[in-house]
Amino acid sequence: MANSLLKADERRPRSRPILGCITDDFTGATDLASQLVSAGMRTLQTIGVPETPLEAGVDAVVVALKSRTIPAEDAIEQSIQALDWLREQGCEQFYFKYCSTFDSTPAGNIGPVTEALMDALGTDFTVACPALPANRRSVFNGYLFANGVPLNESGMQDHPLTPMTDANLVRVLGAQTTRKVGLIDYVTLRQGDAAVTARIDALKAEGVGIAICDAIDNDDLFILARACRDLPLVTAGSGLALGLPANVAQRLGHTEDAARLEPVAGREAILSGSCSRATLAQIEHARAYMPNFHLDALALNDDYQGVVDAALAHAETHFDSQNADSGNHDAPGPMLIYASASPEEVRRAQQRLGVQQAGELVERAMAEIASELVGRLGVRRLLVAGGETSGAVVSALDVQGLRIGDSIDPGVPWTTTLGTQEPLALALKSGNFGAPDFMTKAWKLMP
């Protein structure tokens, strides 16, 4: 990462960051960064581990990795590299962020990465809390609920890469780690942070290394955050970030412009690879309002370049017709290109192609389409749905960092890019996030 990238925020007072965050996918990183910004922390997100020191004056840094589904040893290596860089920048507390649906395989990577970070920091205890009440993710008696039902009934049991078939997080995490896993339940939380601190001490005395934490609403998260003020490492979804800034409120820089972004003009497009129920509903809504093109994994396998070219030709025709009608190159309506499919369609593709091949085909196509949309067709405002898709797109566009703006829906902010030849406006959406009208209303909420 070039020095010029991280010096881009010198309009703000220089300070050493307090909180250093490591995330296992790119949409999760923007989710976490938006929570920190909303709570008053000036936050910079990097794409991958930077190669140069941090020069920008910020309170928190979020390093976005694409490590959720890679081999555990690779995820550990990348996460430790991120930790080392964050320590060099002066960060004092560290945050390992994963999805609010605790996405992982039976072998990891949440448990292995957590253990590696604990070892590197020399700490014998941390917490694990994926709760995000704003998006209806809660933990009760150690069980994770999504949209009011146990995780394994929420649609996550059909996830093409990380199917979640058990809602008991103590059991799920216990299978991924050599450390003893315990529970801090809601009864303890409702007694306040002193009770949580006492419970932590008791668990440590019992040899527990990681505690799953209940959280039903934001008040629980604020209590938990106060109790975690002295822990070197916390692990969580983005919800815990709401409470951590209050622990260091007197040390934060000026936050009046923490979410301010410079406007970006240009054509608009949506790329979606997520197959979550929320994204499928958003696509169904958006198709009534904008031109769209469906990328089918089986069709990509049979004629990859033909399908990609057809998607781009459809977009070009749409943009050209908009220009002819309006004469305004900078204000066409959005174009939707999606590979999202029902669980049955995903299974058919995976049975024929294999899980890895099917996913890689879609990611490769989305990356190529994104490059052409930006490089040849003048798209400058881009909404991307799905963690894997977002990772492929930002890598293809050589995005090195993001400034974080206001949220469209909880956990999904508009951002502007750092390091690209021209600034881009990006919204990187976790598949499970957003209201049904997300893809249509997002453009009205741009800076």
C-alpha cells in the first residue's frame, strides 16, 4: 500500500489508533467500521494488510481480510500479519470480527484464528459474541437466533460455503478450539458490568479460555463492552463495537466529520453473488425497478466468456439508452447483475461443478464484470452484495482502503475508495443484511 493512500486523511488531526480490528471478510469490515463511526470513532478500513505505516489521524483501524473460508493455517497466517501491523501502529486493544451468523465450518476458522491471536497477545481469556440486535441477531443461553428463529432454521443451514446446522455456540466453538469454552448468560449481564467481570474471573479460575456471551439487546452489548475494557482481545460480530468507544471517549479525536464523504458522480451498478434469503428478497424487489441480468453458474461453466460478454452488453445498452434519453453521462439509473440463486439452484450447480468450482466461477465473473463496468463503462457508484463477491470485486478494482460514511441500513455504510485511480463510491453488503428495498433506496442515501 502506497504512502499516498494512508496520507489521504491528513485533513484530520494525527493520532495513534486505539483499537485495531481484524475481520474475516470485506463486508464484515465495513459493517464493523460503520458501527465504530456511528459511536464516535474516526475509522479507516484497509483492504488487506498495508505495507507501510499508518499516517492518517484515526482512532480505529479495520484490516479487512478474505479469510473466512480459506484453509485455517492460511487464515491464521494472515490474521497474525494483520495483528503485527496493527501493533506496530500503536493499537492497544484488538478486535477479531466475524459474521453475526458465526459463519464457519466445523473445523474453523473462528476457533483457530481466535486461539492464534490469543497466543500472540499472551492472553488466556477472551469473549465471543456475534449478537447484532439491530439486524435481529441475538444470543440467548448460548444459542444464536437470527430473525427470531434458531440459526439452523434461519436459512443459514443452506449456506453454500458455511452451512450452519447447530445454533449452540458453546458446542460449535468448542469443536473448533483446544481451549475450554464457557458461557456468560443473560442473567449475569442484566446484573451489570461488575457482575460480568466477576463471572469472567470465575470462568478463568475454572480454566475457561473463551466465553460465549449472551446479548438480546444493545444494552447487553454496552454492559459487555464495559466489562471487556481491559481485555487485550475481544471477538465478536459488529454489535460489540457500539459500546467499546465509550471506554476511551475522553481520548477520541474530533468526530464531527467522522462519517463525512466527498460526493462521487458517475454511473451506478449492483453486483450480487449472495444467495441469502435477505438478498434474494432484495433482488426480487429491485428487478421491478431496474434492468437486470442473471449470471448462472452452469451457463458460466459452459460458455464463460459468452455469458460475461452478454452481461456487459446488456449493461452497455442500458447506459447508452439512458444517455440518449437524458444526455447526462453522470446520472443514469442503476443496472443489476446477479448470480444469486435459490438453495435448490445452488445445489444443482454444486452437484455438477463442485462447491469450490461453482463459487470460483461466479467470483471470477463478478471480478471481470466489475473491472469492465468501472474501466470501460464509467461506473463510479457500485453496490456489492455478498462477502465473497465483495472480496473478488475490491481485489479486481485494486481498492486499498475505504473511508466510512453513513449507513444505508444497519451494518451497511456507503464508503469511498482509497488507492483507486479515481474515487469510487462503494457499498459492500453482507448477504444477510438490509431491508427488502435496500437496493432501490441506497442511491437516495448517497453523500
